[in-house]
Amino acid sequence: MTIFSKIIAGEIPSYKCAENEAFYAFLDINPVAVGHTLVVPKLEVDYIFDLPDDQLAAMTVFAKRVAAAIKQAYPCTKVGMAVLGLEVPHAHIHLIPLNSEGDMDFRKAKLQLSADEMAEVARRINEAFEQ
């Protein structure tokens, strides 16, 4: 069982931003920007392109809704989407608020947000998602 599966199952706490029957979105604990969110399928699959076509399409549509919520909660020029998939063997999409291309540089220092700050970010995104 991957760390993301444990998060989805509630065995490991997370800052949930959105959820439906097939997908779960939560804040990255090492964000490159405020609002940096991960979207994962509840189906444990290592490589995103190994997802069945209908699941991959549905994950993209779910991520689109989460991105709209991020943009509403944290106004930005766009929300960038990246699929790296090397750090955790569970398919996932990074959604990052962008005002410049440098905002999506994974090599830069990660933000250090308090638990209260993380909870507030997740709450704002979830509130926008639920509208």
C-alpha cells in the first residue's frame, strides 16, 4: 500500500481539498507555492498512463475542477499541471498556482507552512470546490 493509499484510507492525515468516488485531492506537504495540490486516483496505479482510458480522462476532468477551485481561492494567472511520478509509486498530478513559469520550479526551496496555514489553504480550496 502506497503512502497515498494510506492517505486516502485515512490512515495518514492530509489536508483534503476535494474528493469524489474515484479521486482524492490534498495539499502537497512540500509545496512550491501556496495552493500546491496533488490529485490522485483511489485506484492504486504506479504510472499515470497505466490507468484505464476512462479513469485517466475522469482524473483530468476532476483535476480541472480542482484547478478552478485553486484559482478561485488563490487568484493567479493560471494553474499549472505537472505529472512527474517518480517520488511516490502512485499516479498523481501536481496542480500549482502560477503567475510566472518559475512558480513551477520543483528545484526551488519548498515553502514551510504551519499546520494552521495548511488547514486554511485546504479549507479555502475545498470551499471553492464545493460551490
